[in-house]
Amino acid sequence: MAGIGGRGATTGTGAFTAIWRAGRHAGQDFSAVSPLGCSPSGVVGRNPTSATGGRPSHPPPGRVEFVVLTDRGFADNHPMPSAKPAWIALRRLAGHLLHLIVFAALLAPLGALAAIRVDWMEDASRELRVEQVADAGLAGRFAASDPEFASFGLSRSAYWLRITVPPGVSPLVLEVATPYLDRLDFHRPGPGGGFELVATGDHRPFATREIDYHHPVFRLATSARGDSVHFLRIENAGALQIPLRVHTEEAFRQTAIAEHFAFGMYYGLALVMALYNLFLYFGIRDRAYLSYVVYVSLFSLFVLARNGFAFQWLWPDSPWLGNNSHYLLVAAAIAAATKFTRDFLESSLRTPRLDLALRFAAAFGLTVVAATLADWQRGAVLLVQVHSLFAIGVGVAAAIVALREGYAPARYYLIAFAAIMITAVFSVARNLGLFPANFLSTYGVQVGAALEIVFLALGLADRINLLKHEKAVAQAEALRSQRTAFALLQSHEQELQQRVQLRTQELARANEQLRQREQALEHMAHHDPLTGLANRALLEDRLSQALARARRHQARIGVLLLDLDEFKAINDTHGHAHGDAMLRATAERLRAVVRDSDTVARLGGDEFVILIEGMRTAEDCDGVAAKLLAAVVEPVAFRGVVLRCSVSIGGAVFPADGADAEGLLKRADAAMYAAKHAGRNAYRRADGGPAP
């Protein structure tokens, strides 16, 4: 059986043509379908020749021709050797597996059954229905080309495949040979017209599969009167690759049996090797054996998920695990592989720097887990590729260094990972259309994994013979590791000193910020929040200090108490916002009139106090009061309203009108009320003297 290889989509809508090859069903006679133009003796190679002309026959332009093939000649021309009943040593088993790979790489599928035409169309809107796609108006949007594999890369579009089955063929099934496509909607012609829908994919429970198989498989409708046109809608969040296979029902049954037998051999080998080395670990207590067991177990689970068997058998009712389990398992398997690499190669002693890289590779798997749990599938695909390439690259580098230092088991490590990488190349080459679809290109990963398991086990066996020699090497490496640890400790000490210095600087900045905040709080405690003037507390403090200086120098100080006239009418008429604007404007005008050395304070409401020092005569207050009366009476414009307000002022002078702060304020307050009674917008002195 072979799939479709591909080189990716072409420009525009793109298209693909492929060769369909059925699975092994040796001895089956297909001469009954020879009237369809197919040779019952089979066709060898990728370019089937016609039965008459001997020239390669190609599908006509605008069509995609898929040929269902059988490798009947395999049984006739290449008989398999009989298995020996005795136990086979690990080295001989590895040799036989290598011979099997070389032999399988030379196999080419033989025979031909029927022509199947497939076209495809991109649905960027993802909203087209099958009735629209089947309409003749969209037929021109379908296109075809001739790679053997459909690959559309990362695309958010939906893709429609139009599969045309010619009349008169035996019952066929269509296999989408990958378990990782999010949504597959297969529309099969119904017996009474219209289409029958089979909706499946790894975003849906496994029970939605039409046939209980690890890949999605659909029955194709056939008709004796004309072509049967099917439509397959595919939508996938990750890389969109569509390997397709067509089988007769009998060929599919035979293929399924052969595939399950092959997979059973692989999982049986993995189980036997894991149990064998687990028993060795219990006897030897070497951590490398336990790491090997964990890695083989996790990698086998990954292969189980990668091939769709885990979704089929372990979590069929969990589409999330069916779609994401292989990301989690490959991250765990790579982490286990790096742990095995560190234990097997003793990288902490032989390659300390690469050992750190291996530790990082193991921890990097957490990014894959995080992307998977966040349902970021595209990111998980990219991170898995980066994770695997980085881990394998560092592991191979560590093995090369260990081998150059004389650590003989490292050669088995290199052979093991070379085996899985080389066999994986065949699968990639098949996907790119560079290699025919055969046993090796289809099952290369499993074959490589089996070889890896065997060669790693050989490396562990060889490792036992080097324990005494490696003990001395380990002691020397331990000394070097101690020196490395000491250097690392010094680095940490320097880093700690830098952190302490940085912390000291941060504390200094914090103290400065605290001092600034304290100053701000102190300012708030002694100033009016609306006008920014000194409040009652600050006024009392400055007045007491001014009185002390005046007594000491036998000087005069003046106290002016101001009260706005008709201020309540502004609040009641226009609101508090206008009243606040009037208070702020008044405060600015008061500050503009007096000197910087004088104090302007707001007692509350519409009352203000001005403290004047350095007066030569008591009449100095009169001049200041006159200026204040003229300044306050000027109108204030706010929000389109002109505000007007006058002021009544009372003045008191030390020592003539009072000997202390309380006395001065009382005399000034009484004078202010006298000004109000005199008609407002006036100034009165506490001693009853004439106003200016």
C-alpha cells in the first residue's frame, strides 16, 4: 500500500494528482476490471504504461487520475524468509532490521485497478455548503495538478476535494491516511438524491468514524450508469497535509491486518525491551536503565498517539486528547530522552556545558505543554519542531564529544539516533513527493524507532563492560565538576553582591520618595487644598513667630481680615463650582497685592487673613487694604458667566490693637463687621481711625 507524496500547493487555487495504491492482497485477480483500461498484470513504477503503446500514460489536462494498485508481485518475486525459532541476539536482530530496511526501500507497488479523479478547491470563507460546492457554477473553481501528495501548509481556509468514481468499479473505500485533521465532512451521493454526511475528525469523538480504524475511512459510492461524485471538506488548524489512499474492501481488510501485525511487532519489541531493562535496573541500580525504560515507554505512547491508535483505544471520547495528546507525549518523550542522554553519556562529567543545554531542552518542553493547554495548535507545532531539533542536536553533539573522548558506548547512541533520523527522512521525502510510497516511507518512523530501541539497548549492554574504566574517568570528571561548581559559586556570589548594591540603591530611592511624600503631606496639612493658601494652623504658627520677632525688635505687624460680600449668592445662583472659581481668583489677587514675605491665609468659607510684617507706621495697612478692595472687585469670568464680588476688610495693628494673636484677630474681625455694617466693600480699622 502507498500514499500520496506531495510538493505543496501551486499558485492560485492549486491542485494535485496522485497515484492510489491498494494494500497487500497477494494473489487477487483483477482481470475482471480490465475493460476500464487497466492491465491485469500490473504496472511497475510511478509512470504506468498503457497496455498497447508502451508509452507512459498521463491523465488528461484538468483531471487528476488516481490508480489503485496492488503489490501482488511481492509474494511471487520476493518470498520472505522463514523465521528461526531460536532467540536472536540483539546484534543479530539489529542486523536483520537493517537488511529489512534496505529490502523494503527497494520495493515498488505493482498492479493497477481503476482510475479515480480528484480535484480540489479552497474555501477561504469556510462558509460554503455542499449544495453550493456541487453546483455547476463553482465547477470552474476546482483545479488539478500532478503531485502525489496534497500539502497546503498552515492555512485557515477550508478545502474541498471533489472525488469522482467511474462507473462499474468494485466497492471502494477512501482512507485519509493521517489521524490529525480537525474536521472532515464527507458527503457521499445518497440513493435518493442529495448527499449523505459523515462528519468526523480529531475534534469529534472517535465514534463518529464510519469504520473503526485508526485513520478516517469512508465508503465510496459506485454506480453502474455514470460517475459518482463525492465531496470531502477538510479544515485543520495545523499544517494541512492530505495523504489519500483508495482500497477495495477486501484489500483494505488485508491491509488493516498487515498494519496491525506490523504495529504489534513494534509495540511488542518496545514492551519486551522496556521490561528487560527494567529488570536490569533492579539488579544493577544504574539510572541509565531506568531512564531508558521511561523513554521507550513514553516514545511508544507517542507513536501510539501519532498513528491514531491512542485515540481509537485509550481516549475515544476525548477529542481534546485525540487532537493534542501527541504534543504532550512528544514533549514528555523528548524530556525523557534528554534524561536518558545525560545518564547514558554521563554528560554532567564529560560535557558539562552540553549537559546544561540538555537540561534546558528538557525544561523547554514546558512551552509545548503550555501552548497545548492554551489550544494554540500552530504554536505547539512550531515549538515541537524546535524542541525536537534542539534536543536531538544537543544530544548528538554530546555523543560525538563523548565518543572522541574514548567513551565507546556513545557510538551506539549515534547509530540509534541516526537510524531514526534517516528513516524519518524517507517519510518526509514521501510527503514532499521525492520518494515513492512504500513500506519504508510509510512506516519509516516505526522502523527507525525499533532500530533506536535495539541500538540503545546494545549501548547499555556495552556500558556494563566499561564501568570499572569509567569509574576512574568519573573521578577525574568529578574534580573538574567541582571546579566548575566553585566558579559557578563565585559567579553567584558576585551576582549576590550586585543584587545587594542594587537593593541599596533601590532603598535610597525609596527613602527619597518617602521624604518627598512626607513633604507633600506636610504641605497638605498646612495649606488650603482649594486655593493653596496657608490654612488656620499655619497662620497661627506664623502669627506667633511674627509676634515674637516684633516684640524682640519693637516692630509693628498688621492683621487684615477679609470677608467676601454676597458670596453665598454666587453659590446659590451658579453652584459651588462657580463659588470655588471665585475663591481661587480671589486668592490669586490677594497674593498679587501683598509681598512675598507677607502671609495670605484662608480661614474657611469666604474668610481670608493677611499678615503684614515690617510696617513702619500703622497707616501702612490702609494702603494695602485700598489695593485689596480694588483688586477683589474686578469681575471674574468662569464658564461663560461673569462673577462679581466685593470684600469687607477689618484691620488690627500690633501692639496698639492687641498684644497676642487671639486679640489681634478678634479686633480685626470686629473691624471687618463694622465695614459690612457701613455698606460693605469697605475697610475699617480696629482703633476706629478714618478709612482711606
